[in-house]
Amino acid sequence: MADIDATGPTGPTGQAGASEATGATGSTPRARYRQQVRAEVKRCAREQIATAGASGLSLNAIAKQMGMSGPALYRYFAGRDELITELVRDAYRSIADAFVAAGEKAGPAGLAEVLRRWALEDPHRYFLVYGTPVPGYEAPEEITAIAGEMMSVLLGACAAVTAPPGSGSEAEAFEAHLADHRAWAGAHPDAAPAALRLALAFWSRLHGVLSLELAGHFTGMGLDPAQLYTAEVESLLAR
């Protein structure tokens, strides 16, 4: 892609139109071109993350790959954090949409399968949101809201499952704690503490298995990660 800073569709340097400056998604040629460039930047960023990890993301390297100058690229993304936010938002939106499409009717087991398919489809995307945090980066609140959509669907599915109260002092104490710490319950503010505990157990244990699988920690062990994952789901439901 040629350096658009001086002679591209945006005109002379510093003369971007109002729709471009605000990131509007109109249907003008300039707006469409801006969307195309931003999509290309994100594609290059995903390739870079797959090679060097999110912490190694470099806008200057992306600009060089695209045949642009550094200053030209910064007209599309204000900095590294904005680009990471876009990638993280895309990732969360993708898995949240998959959960919403499956719906609570899929049940915890069905949602567990949705999660695994999504993770295996693009491990680097998975680690971008569920792996090691990027140093110095803090996701905005809107990202938390998208993630909350997933948890709301999972909690609804868990609430529909017979979830007996926990047995044992620690389980009982944790459920008592959840009774007063349910801000994350979303559309299910009255869910029973046992359902809250089951949803959290699903989320934490299944991500544990997925993280180990995608990081290659089962390699050489001679076991089938898919069967381990399914066994964990059955174990959680048996509780």
C-alpha cells in the first residue's frame, strides 16, 4: 500500500475530512477507504501478534509492512493501545456473538463446546484476551461490558440446571460470598448462589484446560485434550 500521507485519498498531510477525523463509518469514498486501511492495519497486527505476541506489537513495523510512513499510520490509530483495544474488542465481540447465537438453551455443555471451537479456530486471538496481560495496557469498560454478555448467557444456562448448594465449609462460604457479590450476574440478578458458583467453575476450569492445550502443555503426554475437556464438563455438571 502506498504512503497516503501526502497524496492519498485523505489529501495533504493534516487535512483529513471531518468524517475521517471522527472515525465515522459513512458511505463516502473517504470513509470506505479509511475503513479498508484500518482493517488492513488490524490484519497486519494480528499477524505480528501471532509471531511476536501482543507485547511486541509495533505500529512502526506495521507501517513499514504496509508501505506507509509512521505518521501516516498514526492518522488511523492514535497509538498502540487504541489498536490493541480494537483487536480485543473484535475478539470479545466474536465470542460473545457466538454465545448469544447459541443461547441459554444450548446449556452449559453446549456453550462449553462453543468456547472450545472458538479457541481452537484462532489460538492467538484466544491468548490476546485470555493470555498474559499486555504490559501497560488496560482495557476500557466497554470491553468488560461485552465480556459480561458471555457470562450472562452462561449464567442463564447454569441457572436452568439443577445446581444443589455446595457441600463443605469452603463451598458454603463461597456461595455465601457470592450472594453479596453478584454485580457480574447481568440479566440474572436473582440467580441462586449455587448457579453463580457453577458458572464461575465452568469459566475457570474450562479456560484452564484450554489454556494448557493451546499452549502445547499436553504435547507428548499421549492424551486427547478433547476428551479431557469433555470429562471436565461432565464432572462440573455432575456436581
